[in-house]
Amino acid sequence: MLLLLFFCGMQGFQSYIAYPARAVVAKPDTNNPKITFDTPVGQAVLFKALEQSPAAVSLVDLDGNFVYVNQRFTDVTGYSFEEVVGQHTRILKSGQLSRARYQALWETLLGGEEWIGEFHNRRKDGEFYWEQATISPIRNERGEIEYFVKLSVDFTREHDLEESLRVQHRLYTQITENMSDVVAILDSDACYRYVTPSSEHVLGYTPEELKGHSVFKFIAEDQREPHERSFDNALNGRSGQIETRFRHKNGQYIWLESAARALPDESSGRVGLLIASRDITQRKLAEESRFRTNARLKRRKELLQNSLRQMQELTEELHEAQARYERLVRATNGFVFSVALENGMVVDAVNYPGCEQVTGYTAKEYAEDTELWRRMIHPDDASQVLNQVKELTDGASTVVIEHRIIHRDGSERWLKNTSVARHDEAGRLIGYDGLITDITEFKNAEAERVALTNQLRNMALRDALTGLMNRRGFEEELNRLWNLSLRHPFPMGLLVIDIDHFKTLNDTYGHMAGDRILIECATLIQESVRDSDVVCRFGGDEMTVILPWSEEDETLMIAERMLESFRSRVFCKGAHDLHMSISIGTATVTPSRDQTPERFLARADKAVYRAKQLGRNRVCRAEDPLPTTGAVTGESPSSVAGSSSALGRILVVDDDLAIRKLLDRLLSRGGYEVQCVESAAAALDVLEADRGRIDAALVDLNLGMDSGLDLMQQMKAIDDAAICIVITGQVTVESAVESLRSGAYDYVQKPFSAAQVMAALKRAITYRRLLIENRRYQTHLENMVREKSAAHTRALERLQLSFQFTLESLAAMLDARERKTGEHSKRVARMSHILARELDVAPEDVEVIETGALLHDIGKIAIPDAVLLKPGPLNEEERAIIRRHPQIGYDMIRNNPDLKDASEIVLSHQEFYDGNGYPRGLKGEDICLGARIFAVADAYDAMRAERPYSKSVGAEDALQEILNHKGTQFDPDVVDALVRCQDEIEQVGNWMSLHSVEDSP
């Protein structure tokens, strides 16, 4: 009976695989095909099926104890029938499943329901495994639950495989969702088939939004053709990279860098693409920013309008200033002093010989009058001198100050006061010693330099010929007044003045006459405006006037007064007696935040162009309407519009005679000149004969055997500014769209009204004339930009040459002060150039290194001759003075934008590779590369060149000496570069010829 109940609970189990039975109760009767399960034979069959089942079967009582297990259970768990019968099911627990899960299982079973799920169990040998189980309650005849039967299958391998797949899927999902690149698979038609989730972050589109769409749908139109070629190349196995502008979902274009390779589909035989794309928009923006920065730097240099003549004059002045400085340095003297302190108070002071030459008082007078020195100090500097003693008392070892004194003769002198503390054995300050030097002449020279700098700046803002502000000065003044008006609003006028036919006059009478005309024009313009107005020569024959606090009426009044002055003036009187005229464009505005000075200037510039269009010798406002015709300077409207009529010339093309007559009569009465033809061939002949003089054409769609659409395209080929209006009685949406695609400006339906045709013609002719005017204006602007760019380029080249000449002259004067020849700095600069090039330094950095090497000793300008040219060895104090020249040179040039990078080389050129140099004790690559290169070049030149205090050595000995200090004083990489290019450096140095010249009598 138990067996029958057991099998009743097994309904629904689906797998049956024969396994040997461990016990057979009775052998079935093969002669009787019908077996009843309530007989011994039937039970034997059921028991055999149970034992041979591929599933592990177990029977458990209500307490959870095993009652029966089959052979498969033993195979899976390792427990035999005898070992588990009577044992609780917990012997299989792995401990990995929660108590709540088992509780829910028992609640389900005790509730009479079947439970299906997974178990994580432990075998007899301790190994864990997973099983899928179905547990069903078994009821007796009274419907009461007596047992539970469990059928389970070991699916550990499948579970582990699924878990591995889940882990891999999670990993793949994390990679694809977090990767910054977009990976996609395209089919042979360039349509998306698969896209990684990163597309939403990079492109704005989700993978679902991209799938099925062609990639070319999102590519900028101007880049589709190269992208298609790249696509075809990749399909044919030629992989490569391409940069593309891709339309983001937000409507903006981003830059993508994409790499693609062919991806064959073995099932279909077709080839697709695997493409990886990366957002490089920021890199592109950085490149554009760098380009704009370079452009700004170029414009800044272009603003310097110094001529070569002016630079030569400034160079001569600089030579004279240098000569004056050398005389002053030779006359510079100083004296040593010593002060004794006791409890912080001065008890004794000794001034050594030389003080009389500096201050006018003798050492004896100082000794007799202990307050003399204090009284001499300039009142404004007294606190600074007193603070010097305080700093020494507070622990400073050396204090250097510059202050003024009143000389005995009453003059004001500048002194440099250097004090060094003196301590006793206990470390107490007992006094200080020092050196006082008269630096009055140096201060005066510094003041001259500042004045010269201001003079240079003023010259950079002024036009050399007319004395007016140049373009740079104009832009600075306009921006200044604009910003002032933003803070304190006031109206501002602007005049842009163009001298009519100046180029013709310049070519006819010569440049000398042209210069005289410009000077007289500048003077006349200045006489015509107010004292507060700013007159500038903007460029060439174009001048501008900024009129602050000027309303529109006042601006126009000044412009008209100026125009009248030019009409009545005779230029080049006595030589050519010329009459000149000018064209003036005016604009008036009260500046606000939504406007810019550039737009203000553009309005006035467009107004002067409009004045030239209307015949020159006039004033036009920025607000004046455009002329109704396309007239240009010196031409009547009809000569440009192509018609003797002021309204324009109309061509009518229609094969219907009645329509032609009607339009001829209608348009002629309206003021147009009309020509009617009946065929396309005749229309083309008229257009060819009067090329550019037909303002508009009325074209029928059906012209007998010809097509009006074809005619319009042929007319466009002859005159791309031709305006065609379609007139047809066959009105359909398709014909209207096709007409517009073929180049029609408008579309008129038959029958038409006179007002409809006249309105269409008026719009068409206005559009044509605007089109022609804009083209001419664009051509005018392009020519202006081309001419001014060429002039600015030439000026920049001259300025660069002058700037380099000035630097080399300054370095040569410094060399000449210290050495027999003035070529040391130039040689070291050339040698540094060769070494930098050998080390593959970028060209722009090579230029910086060469400039830094040229100016390396600029700081020695402040070193007294007594120290700099001392024939014997220097003492400690003199060496300290010499060691200051890198910092001095750095401070002198670092604020110049063009020398900022080179100043770091000047500051670091005495640093050693091992950190034992000065002034900062930098080590290794902390020293800038330019200084490391210079150190090798300077040492080599110092050994090879003849100097007042040392003889030259041979090339091999010089190289060996540098090799001996490789890695200590010198960068090993730079030393290796010297070895490789020593022959070239020897040619540049040319020391042998230099020695022969110096040795000659």
C-alpha cells in the first residue's frame, strides 16, 4: 500500500531512463500484457521503474526523515539506502540557503501544494552540488498527508555554466556601458546592426534609436563623400582611420575619430563593418583654440608699425645710451664701512676712504659727527634705512637696500647699501660691515630706459607718415571709450573716410605725391573735427574718426562739413593742384552690452562702401537703405541693372501670342522694358547677347516641344544670377516643387492678375540686385583683406628682423664690455641651436633656446666693471655679486611676452646637472632643457675661445674636459649630442680664424 501511495505522488515526472533495479518483488507475467499496479507483479514493475529512474527519488515522512531513496539518489549524494533511511534531510544541507527558504518550503508542502525549486546540497564526501527538485505530498485514503516524495536532478554543471555566463554577461555589460568609445557593427549598406550602450553618452542616441539607420544619415554633408570612400575601403579590407563631424541628438555636431575593419558574415556571405569611434571634440576645440591663440599672437605683432628706419634710429640711440652707461660705470665708485653695536645701539662707525667722493664728506667728518650720516638720508627713505638694522638684528645675514641721500653739494644721490652681519662666538650681533656704491647714474639710465619704452609704445600707436593714431591706436581708443560708455552711457559717432580714386592718383603722380596727399588729408580731417575727437589712419587711404558724446545729427554735421572742406581744397598746391573728394560712412550708437565695437565699425564700413556705390563724394549713414539698383562706383543704375529703364528689363518666354501681348502691354505700362520670345532657343539667344542685363524672365512651363524647366537650367548656366518666374496654367503640387528645384524664384498661376505679376517681379528684381550687390561687396572685402594681409605680413617680417637685430646688438655690446670680441653670445646661440636640433627639439622651442642663449648674460649690465673685469681671482663678496646676474637678467626680460620663455634660460644658465649650481640649486631635469643645452655650448666656447684671463684649448681637449664632467655639471644626453655634431659646431665657432684676427697687430 505504501508503494502505491508513493507512485501516486510521482505523477507528472517526465524522464524515464532504464537503470538496473536493486530489488524485484515479483516478475511480471509476459503472457498478460495488462498489468494492474495493486498486484505484486504491478508493484514490481513500478518498483523497477523507480529504481531505474534517471532522477534521484526520495520519500520523506512528516518529520523530515528519509523513508526511502532510489539508486540514483545514492549515485548523486554518495549515501546508500541503509545510511540515510531514518536520517533527517538536513544531512544534505550545505548551509548556503537561508532558513526562511526551508521554512517557506515546509509551509507549501504542509499546505498540500507541490513545491518546485533548486537546492544547494552537500554530498557525503563534502562536495557541494546543485539540484532541481519537485516535492509533492502523498495522501492516504482519508486524504491526510503521510509522506513527501522528492524527485531531483543534479544540474551543478549547468548551474556553474549559467553562472559563468551571467558573470561574463555582467562583465561585458559593465565594459560596454562604461567604455568611452562607441563600438558598432554595420551591415554592407552602412546601417547599424549593433551598438554599444555608450552610444547614448557619446552620441546622444540609444542603441535602439540607431539600429536600422544608415550611419551617413548622421554625418555632416560636406564629409559624406570621404566617409563613403573610407567605408568602401574598409569593406575591401583596407582598414584605416577617419575624422568625421557627427550630428549629436541635441542637433550639435561633434568630432569622432573612427577606425573600421571588415567583418564577414559566414552565414550570409556578406561583409559588414566593425567600427570603433571616439569623441575627439575637445581635442579639435583645443586645436582651434591653439590656432586662434597663434592668430592673436600674430595680430599682436602686426600692431607694431615701426619702420626699419625708425628701428635703426632707436638702435643708434641705444648704442649712445650704452656708451653713456659705460662712461658712468667707469666713474662709479664706492666705499666700505664698518659699524659696531652694543645692545643693539651703534657705538662706533668707521667709513673708509672713498666716502668723500660718494657723499662729499670725509671720513674724519663722519667720525666727529656721529649723526651726520642719519641727517644725510633722504626723509622719504629714512624708515627703510632704519629697518636695515632691524632686519640684521632679527637674524638676517645680509641686507641690500637702495636709498637716496642729500650730497654735500645739495644734490640728491642714489646709493646701493649692502650690509653683512657680524656676530660673536655666542652668536650675538655685535656689528655689521658693508659696501656703499653710488648708483645714481644707473638710476638715471633706468629712467631713460622707461622713457624710451614709453616712446616706443607711443610710436607703436602712431602712424609714422601722418602722425595720426594707427590701427592699433584706433582699436585701443575705441575699446577704451566703448567701456567708458558702458559705465557712464553717452552717444558715440564713428566716421570711416575713404579718399576717392587715391590709387589712381598714387599711380599717376607717384608715391611722393601720394604721401603728401595723405598728410594734407590727415591735417584737413583734424581741422574739421572737435578737439575731443580721435582721428586715426586705419590703413592705406582709409581714415577713421571717433566722436565721443556725439548724437547722430552732430555726427552727420561734422561729416558734411568735412566733405565740403575737401571739395573746396586744392591739394599739392603749386606742384599738381589736385582736387580731391572723399566718401564718408557714418554710424552712431550708445554702447550697450548686446553690441560690440567690431559691429559698430562694420556698420560704418558698410556705409562708406554704400557711399562709393552711389557715386562717391558723399556721406552715407549706416541706417540708409540700400540703393534700388546694383549700381557701383561711378556707374548709373541702368548700366548695372542691365536696362535703360529704372525698373528693369524683363524677358517673357511663352508660346501663346495672346499671353505675350498681354504681358508686354502690362509690364510696359508698369515702367519695365519688355522683350517677348516664343521659344527656348530664342530666349537663350537673347540671354547670351545681353548677358547680365536681363533682370527677370517670365517662363511658361510648356513651350511647344521644349520644357520650361530645361530652359531655366540653361539660363542659369549662362547667368547664374538670372531670376526666373514660372507662369503656367497646369498647376499641380508636383509641377510647383519641380519648378522651384529647377531654380525658379516664384510661381504664378494662369489666369493671373496684374497685381500678382507686378508684385512677383518687384520681389524678384529686388532679390537679384541684392544678390549682385552682396557679391560685389564680398569681392571688395576679399580684395581689401588680401591687400592688408600682404602689407601686414611684410611689416611683420621687417619687425622680426629688426627685433632680432636689436637683441643681437645688445648681446654684442655686453660681450664687447667683457671680452675682446663681441661674438661670444652669437656663437653660443648658434651652437645651442645645433644641439637643440640634434636633440629633436620642436622648431618653436629651438628659437626660444637660441634667444635665451643670446641673452644669457644680460644681467651683467648691473655688475660693476671693478668686479666683472677684475684680472685676478674674485673674493667671496665679489663672487656673490657675480652670482646675482642670472636673477637680474631674468627680472629684466621676464615681463616681455616675447621673451618670457627665454627668461627661464637666463635664470637657470648657471645651474649644474648634479644640483651644485646657482641661483636655485636645481638638479637634473628640474633645470629647463634650454639651460642644460646652453651649459654645454657655453663651456665648449669658453675653452675654445681666447679670453683676457685664459688661453684657448684644442677641440679634442675641450671635448674631453666636458666628457669628464658628464652627469655632474652637464646633462649626459646633451654631451652625447655634442659628440655627434662636434664637427658642425667647430665650423660655426670658427675659433681658428678668430684667434688669427686677435693675434694680428
